[in-house]
Amino acid sequence: MAPALATEDELSEAMGQCLLAEWGPHMKPTLLLRKGGNGYLRSNMKSGAKWRSGSL
């Protein structure tokens, strides 16, 4: 199962992808979540159904 990567900005996303790549090619995220910063991530984490379905 491939991971999802939730970040707040471009730099965090790039760093997260680099860290996952160090674990191996099987760790390439299939779902990147970075739309509106901390508030967006927090509000959508509360509604887990969106995260599980990948509909963000």
C-alpha cells in the first residue's frame, strides 16, 4: 500500500517526498494533500471518510 503525504507548503512536500524516497521506490506517495495549509489539513482530518476515499 502506497502512503499519502499531507503537507502545508511546497517545501514540506518536497522534503516529505525525499524522505519517503530514501525508504525505497515502493514508498512513492499516490495521494498528495496540500491545498490550504494547516487549517485545511486539520478540518479535513476530522472527516476521515474523505481521506480514506481519496476524494480531496
